Amino acid sequence: MSVYEIITDRIVKALENGTCPWHQPWNGKEFAPRNLLSGKPYRGINAFLLAMFQNDNPYWLTFKQALQLGGNVRKGEKGMPVVFWTEWQPKNDKREPDDRDAIPILRYYTVFHADQCEGIETPALPNIALHEFARIEACEAIVNGMPSSRAKIEHKQPRAFYSPANDTVNMPSAERFESSALYYKTLFHELAHSTGHTSRLNRKGIAELNVFGSDEYGREELVAEMTAAFLCGHAGINPFTEATSASYLAGWLKAIKGDSKLVVIAAAQAQKAADWILQTQFSNVEA
């Protein structure tokens, strides 16, 4: 298996389990994955791969580094690949060194999380920035009023995601969000995804596996954002700041320009998702 296949396989498995490696955990830069021995943070695809471990402890090390620090990797633990670029020059290239064309090759080595090791001490972690959380009754009413067949809501991992395989919505603890309104907006977004499950609205963006960056994946994200907006409006909250709105619009501008039907279809699906969550039946309303 090539290095590309190893990395792709990791990411596909994460997506199949409902985790998007590109979603930023609700931590700060202090919690970015880094090597325990050098203290340097991992970059590029490595940052995403290691963040999938979903642990506030950011420290990683190689098997050899664990031994060097007087510890060891626990038996049976599986490591994560860390990739890097190196250059290779054919031995039969008789040109002068400066004239040779070096061929970039992707290599990898394996690292283990500090929690997978024994006898290893790690620096004390900084305190996670927590914010005072106040329940918003209108939002709680929406969540509590959903049908009993809804997805299970959990607070086990420091990421927000919906897992179609387990039919669960995971949320970071509410205190990690900058505001109560932002917590509920994020929860509404993930609950919107859950309405696409085959047992509910059977939406293509959820019922079928879609690769990150694909048209169907992007369409589903837009549906979830619009559904969250509908639900926020219903609850009377406005968590959308100028910064998040600008980022949101910039991200979708290209897709909207490329598909004139995208917004209309996504909005219709978002309305159905919001109606399912709210359990509303409209028979006499404007289109």
C-alpha cells in the first residue's frame, strides 16, 4: 500500500464514522498535535490526522522516542502515520549534482499518542478556556420536543459531528463555546445532518458516503447551515457574527455561482429538516 493510500484510507474511515478531520476541535493552538521530545507542532495533513485521536493531550512520539524517555508503547497499541517529503536522485544520473532533477517522494513514519505509552511524563496542560453557559429555554424546547426517534446526543469528544453509522450527534461540552447561542447553533447544525438518516428523511448527502469536498458533501453542509438558521430564527437567537457570516458566504460563493439550483434546492431540503425537528405540518402557508 502506498503512502497516499495509507493516508486516504485513514481519512475515508474517519468520514465513514461521521468525523470530518478538517473540523477544528474546540480547543486553542496550545492543544495542536505536537512532538513530545521536540515540542514542535505537526503541520499539513499530519495535523488533521493526529487531531482525529480526539484527546486534549497534544503530545505524540515515536516508538524509539518512548524508549529514549524511559518508557514504552503499550502492547497492542496502533500508531498513526506522519508523512514527510524527501528527495531521491537516480544513481545512474551522471550529470553534475547541481544539474540533477531531484524527485520528491512522500514517506511516512509511525507515532503514538502519549496516552498509548507507559512510563512517560508529559507537561501539564494549560487550562481549557471555558465560558459561562446559560441554557436558552427556547432552544431547549426545540431539542426536547424532537420525536423520540431522533439521534442520540452525546458529549464524549471535543468535536461536533454526526455519525450516520451510530446515529449519534456528538458535541463538545457547552462551556467550550464562546456563547450559549453558538453552542445551540452548532447543535442545530449537527441535528440537521441527523435528519438525513435513512430512517428519517433519507437525504442523499447523509444516506450515501460522500467524500469531503465533493458536490454532494458541500450540498449537505449547506442544508445543515440553512436548517440551523431556520431553527435559530425559530428560537429567536442570532449567533451569526459578521466574521462568521463573511467566512460562510466566501466559502459558498463559488459553489452557488456554479449551480443556479443549489440554493433553492438546499433551502427546500433545509425546510424539510427543520420541519422534522420541529414536527411541524404546514397546510396553509406561503411558499
